[in-house]
Amino acid sequence: MNRRYAYRDYEILVSARPAGGQPGWRPEICVIAPDDRWEFVPTHHSLVANDPGWCLEIGRLCAESAIQSMDPARELAACTGLRH
């Protein structure tokens, strides 16, 4: 099962794969930058979901977090609260 999402200027590809020796599904995540550079987002081996739909959602959230950490200047510019 695969899904493609848009987030900011990026594309996110998430696949739900059987978890191998464990029951459930693991996300495989790839982020495509605006310049067509592909980066795989590593996930911990313990990240397993019971159903493929939830696995895709977890993968999407992980990818969005990875995208945010790729551009910290943009994140700080978007911050409207107090900086610590």
C-alpha cells in the first residue's frame, strides 16, 4: 500500500510494508525536495502499526517532522512565540 502527500514545497512517498518477523506494518518513507533530490527517512525498527492506513499516517507525520528539521531557518521565521 502506497500514498503520496504534498507538504510545503516537498512531496512525501510512504509505503506500508509487512513488518517481517513482527505482526503489523512498518512505514518506508521518502521525501522529494523541490530540486528533485530524494531522501529516505529512517525509522526505528520498533515503529510498527496494526493496520496499513495507520502506518501510512505515521509515515506522513515522520516525514513532515523530517522536512521541518531540514530547514531550521524557515521554522524559526514561522515561530511567533517567545524564543528560549
